[in-house]
Amino acid sequence: MPQHGPATAETPSDLILTVTCETRRGIVAAVAGFLAANGCNITDSAQFDDLQNGRFFMRVSFRSETGATIDDLRAGFPDVARPFAMDFAFHDTRRRTRVLLMVSHFGHCLNDLLYRWRIGALPIDIAGVVSNHPTYRTVVEQAGLPFHLIPVTPANKPEAEAELMALVDRTETELVVLARYMQVLSDRLCTALSGRIINIHHSFLPSFKGANPYRQAFQRGVKLIGATAHYVTADLDEGPIIEQDTARVTHAQSPEDYASLGRDVEAQVLARAIHAHIHHRVFLNGTKTVVFPASPGGYASERMG
């Protein structure tokens, strides 16, 4: 797969600045003024004031056109951030996020993500794939990726999670994706990976939780089924929602039809959630998220960073 390193002196750097703080007058002007003073040209900007809790969120895409490096900007920006008590981060768009995928017996999301990664539609570096079953070892290894079998039983769960965390640290994983990984994670692990572990839930939360949601939906005669991608927290399937979608169904369809349609929705929703996360468009906001839309060019404009 093609790799993308840091910008050279001859190539303007495409960068992103994310900001979160209490809402106050003058934040946008301060950010824009700093970027202009450092030879940067803003190419896209989005901001949101949450008036209910007084929080401000901002994402700015820009180009450094006169030689200011990302390190220069990081060093200079605290003077701007301090009066507003900003939490901020600068991101180089050519630096790919390192992602660890996890799967159990259902492979539709895994296969979809591997395909998107292979064609460059999902610009990530896959550190490997973890499973509690050997089912997808061949698929993963044929893709040229490391496969890590970590069996989980009630007796060995603490040791299995310790092995997983050691793998996350060793591979410098920045995002863990539960691509239909069907094990409940401990509170300790959820806390350790807070804000950097995404799950796909096979229902349109908060309805039809637990086992066999498509049969539950069928028995209730629903007209819409769906899927939800969310950050994982200690509260099972209650983490901040990143992305959701639905598919229309009718009385003439079976539970198997529901499941088939649902698998397609799950794969799309999970890919969109990962896409938003790696492009720094998702902000945690208490029990919710703020998710800024893709740039005006759509997903294709962000495809390769």
C-alpha cells in the first residue's frame, strides 16, 4: 500500500487544527489571525457552539504556504490557546492513523474494511487483526497483515485483555475497531482506550439491544432496520454515537432478509465512522459527539488524506 510521509519544504503542508473550549467571543478571530500571521491559508472551516453546555468546537483545514512546519505551529499556538483554555491539536493529513481491527465469527465488516483499505478509499495503516477465533486467519494473512489469535474464556479474560493491551502498545495502535468482535470488554480496558475504540452495533440504537436484534425487529414488525457506530464505554452499547443509518424493510421479508440488509448497513456505517475519526471530524461532547461533515468535495476529497 502507498505510504505518505511528512511534507517536504517544496510542498505546502495540508494540516488540520482541532479546538475545544468554553464558548467565548473572539475564538474564531484568534485562530484565523494566528494562521494568517504564520503564512497559512484556510481551505475549510467548521465550528459549533453547544449553547446547552457552553462548549465550542472547531475544525480548520489549512495549508502552510510560507514554510511554517507543524512543529512551529504547535510551539506558537499555546499563546493563542491559553486565554481561552483551549484543548487543541495539529494534524498532518499525510500521516495515517494506525488501526487495529478486531473480529469474531462475522466477517462482513472486516472484509469491507480490508477492501476499502486496499483500494485507498480508507487511508489507514492497519497494524493487524485480532480475533478470539481462527476463522479469518487466512483472509487476513492473504491481505499481507498480521493475524493475532487471542482466545477469550471467562477464566482467562484478564490475561487475554492484558495481551491485547500489550499488542496495542507494541504496534503503536491509535484506534481500535471492533468489526463485529463479539466479546464484552472490561471497564478497565474501555477506560484505557477511551475515545479511541469504535464498535459497530447491529441495531439502530437505542432499540433492540442484546442478542438477535434482527429477529426482535422482525417480531415487532418494524419498517426500518439500521446500525450504529459508537465509541466504546464501560456502559454496554451506550457510548457516544458517531454514525447511524437505516434500511427500509417490509412485512414480506424474513428475518434472514433483515440480517442480510443489516450487514450491508453495518459495513457502511462502520466505514463512515472510521473515516470521520481518522480525519479528525469527531469531537466528544459528554455522552454525545459533534461530527462535522466531510469537506465540500465529499469523501473522495479526503480519501488519501
